[in-house]
Amino acid sequence: MCAKVKPIHDTSHITYESLLEGNKQFIEDTLAEDPQYFEKLANGQKPPILWIGCADSRVPANQITNTSPGEIFVHRNIANMVIHSDMNMLSVLDYAVNVLKVKHVIVTGHYGCGGVIAAMSNTQFGLIDNWLRHIKDVYRLHAEELDGIKDDQKRTNRLVELNVMENVYNLCKTSIVQNAWKNGQELSVHGWVYSLSTGIITDMNVSTQNNENMDNVFKFK
Ligand SMILES: [Zn+2]
């Protein structure tokens, strides 16, 4: 039940009313395929995955992983950030890990991320600058490597990758993830980067199942 793929840049056919019409079509198509679909889905959810992704409209978790409703628990914000004091993210993470018992948490960034591009500039964008500053902090941590990349696009792409890796690390530092590991719960955290231009997801190979390699100051007993 894959949504029909339409040209992305022409959104003139999308209106408030067209969404409700689209909903009717979705129900009709879905029931034609499986008359019990909604009854089954309404019974509850047991997704094995928590996805922390960018709010960008071009990176829909289910569609790019060929999964369906009920299979991925999703949290999205600008530039797929894991900020320690973000109660929204922490609440989603806590519910996913401690109630849904997801087995994997995946931070998914994407090349060409507007949030990362904005964070690399010196322009003021307003309130969002306070959010983007966390990305500037990632830049500062890796300034030597990033300043050495002369091509703007390559430097942006590398910051997208480093931002994913740092946010995976941020996830590991949370008491929620560390307590799950301490209690012997099966839980892996991962970092991916999605390419808008090819559709390919690249694994950043930062998958972690314990806090062994974590800086000591972050470790909880
Ligand atoms: Zn983005």
C-alpha cells in the first residue's frame, strides 16, 4: 500500500480539501486490499523501531524503508536532533524504549538538510537559531576536519554525517537508553544518512548496544 509517487516540486494540486478527498481514496484503496485492515491496526501497535528523523517533507520514514503503518514509531524535528532537555524527544524515547520495547532506535539524517545548511551560515533566521546552535556545536567539535574540506557541498554533507553520529552519541548518553542496557534489555542505536538524490540510505556504522566506549563522565552506574 505504497502512496502513489507524484512529482515533488509541483504541489499546486495539494489543498486543504484535497487531503480529505485523499483520505477517502486511501480508505477505499486500503479496504479493497484488506477489508479488516483498520480493525487490525486499531487493536494496538508493537513497532520494533523508533525513528528519529528530520521534519523535511522529503524524508518519510515508512515510504523510504518500504514499511507500513504500525511498523515504525516516529519522532521528527528539524535536523533530526537529540537534545538532552527536549521533553518531546525524551517522552517519545521513554515511551518507545520502556513501553513499546523497541529493539532499535535509528537517527536518520539526510544530505542537503536545510537545518544543517542554515547552521553553517552566519545569517540570523529567528527563534530557530537557538535550535540550530546545537548543530553549530557539532561543527565546533569537528572544526578541524570540516574547515579542511574546501568544497561547500562536501563540507555540508560531512556535517550532516557528523551531526547524525553526535546525535546517536547523545541518545546513548540518555538515562533512558543507559538504563535499558543496564537492565539487559535488547536495544541497539544506529545512525543513517539518506540521500535525496538517489534514495539510498547509508549506514554510518556507529551502531551501539552498550555504554562501554562512552566517555566516563557520561556513564551512569
Ligand atoms: Zn533536514
